[in-house]
Amino acid sequence: MEWQGFVALMTFLFLSIFAPLLIALVILWRNALDEGWAERDARFREVILRRAGSPPRAPSKTQQRKVR
């Protein structure tokens, strides 16, 4: 095998196997080390959504169907 073929094969293997595995491992590692950020984000959204002076939201079509 010529060196160009070898480089092409290694590039293909890296991009198809090793790069997705590395990306998945980084995502899993970051989720494992979350350290409560999701809870803080949820609390922040609750505070923002119930700000004083904001008009009440109209129920969505899905919520209207559930009520009937």
C-alpha cells in the first residue's frame, strides 16, 4: 500500500470511529461532572418565568385539548 492510501485509510478510520468515540466520551464526561448546573439552570428559568409584571401566558393548543 502506498503512503497516500495509508494516510487515506487512517483518516477514514479516525473520522468514522475514533472521532465520534472521543466526542461521545467528552459529552459523557461533562455530564458526569455537571456539579448541579442543571438544577441551577432550572431554578433560574423558574425565577425568570415568574417575574413580577410579566403577563400570564395563554394556554397552548395542547393544554387546551387536555382540559376538554
